[in-house]
Amino acid sequence: MKLHHAAEGPADGPPLVLLCSLGSTIDMWAPQRAELADEFRVISLDTRGHGDSPVPDGPYTVEDLARDVLETLDDLGVARASFAGVSLGGAIAQWIGLYAPERAATLAMLCTAARFPNADTFRDRAQKVRAEGTAAIADAVVARWFTEDFAEAEPDTVARMRDQIAATPAEGYAGCAEAVAAWDVVDELGGIAVPTLVVGGVEDPATPPENQQILADGIPGARLETVTNAAHLASFQRPDVVTPLLREHAKGAS
Ligand SMILES: O=C(O)CC1=CCC(=O)O1
């Protein structure tokens, strides 16, 4: 399935693909897109069921979502790229590292997990949004994305991001929540042979830092960075730290 996307930066620049978290659109990458487009061909994609991408009936799997990404890149003529994904997007990056490594020059996995904590809560969430709509969970979810200090300092930004969650089609959100619930590659991480950066947020309640430690311990040669004053959307709250990390890592692509 082809995904809605934005392609920015020089057409002949090294491709850098940005993958989103559950309940977000390519707007979550706003702090990185313009900045990294100075040297990369930045391709950000709305995950299936989100933003302006198609919304088939769920459940979906991470494999479905990753195949959508690769099909869209095929359509764009991109055979190999660096990938950076937050949370669900980080699971997609793991899948590509495991099952389509020839497509990946580097991988960056942000605020994600090889098996998400409390998988049942994502099945419950899927059930709730199918019954009541995505707005029913938007406040609770956005509270996990940013630190309390940030939420107090930037209420308009947080409200905008909350609205992004509430605008996500219920079936798309539910299908992706079911993909999150089923994701478990803890025992396969040793098979990822692509240069990998793992980034965590110190105050992330959704995928606390021990999850990134598991990724970094399991993926041979992975580099781990943990960002302070950051919760689940560390890339959005701390672009001052995360964007240079992404740049440096993707530049190391061979
Ligand atoms: O939505 C959450 O609470 C955290 C999360 C899990 C997967 C994802 O993309 O976000």
C-alpha cells in the first residue's frame, strides 16, 4: 500500500526516511524535516491508518506497516535509505533491519521497544477507539508524549498534538495499536546487522529507558543515547539534542 509522504531536500541527497509514532502524522517530525533537508533527501511518511494515508480495516502487523514503507520507497525510486522511527516507527525500523537489511544504510530507533510494555493496554485502546472514537484517548496519550514542564510551558503545542491524535481515524489507530501489542523481537535483535542508534527519553512513561537498554544490548554494535528533559516524543521536545544525533548517525552511512 502506498503511503502519503513528504519529500524534502536535494533530490540527489542521501535518503533519510522518518517514521511516525502511534497517533501522529508527519507533523511530529516538523523540528527535524526542514533542518535535515539541508543535506538529506528527507522522506517522511504517514503510517497506514494515519494522516493522509489509506485506512484499511485492521488489525495490522508491523510487517504490514514496514512493507507499506518499502513499497512507497520503491515508487519513489529509493532502493536504500537511512531510517529513523519513533516508537511504532522504531518497531518498523527494527523490522526493516531484520527482514530487509539491504534497504537500510543506518537505523535510528527512538523511544521504542523490542516488545512494548503492557501490551494488553494497546488491545484495550484499540477496542476503546473503535467503540468511542480516537478523541476518547487523546488526552491520556498526549500526557505521555511530553514532560510536565514542557506541557506547562507550551500548552498550545500540546493541544495541537492532542488534536493530531484525536483526528486519527479510529480504525487506523486501532489497527496500529494491535500491531504494537503483538510486536516482540526481543529474541531476534542479534540478527540486526545495520549500524544502529538507539535514543531514549529519561522521563518516557510509555517506553522507559530500560527498553532502549534492551535494544542496545541486543543489537550488535548499537550506540545508546538517553536524552534528559524528554518523554515519549523526545525528538519533538529536544530537537537540539536529537537532530544532531540523527544527522551524525545517518552521515556515517556507507
Ligand atoms: O501511545 C503510547 O502510549 C505510546 C506508544 C506506543 C507505540 C507508539 O507509537 O506510541
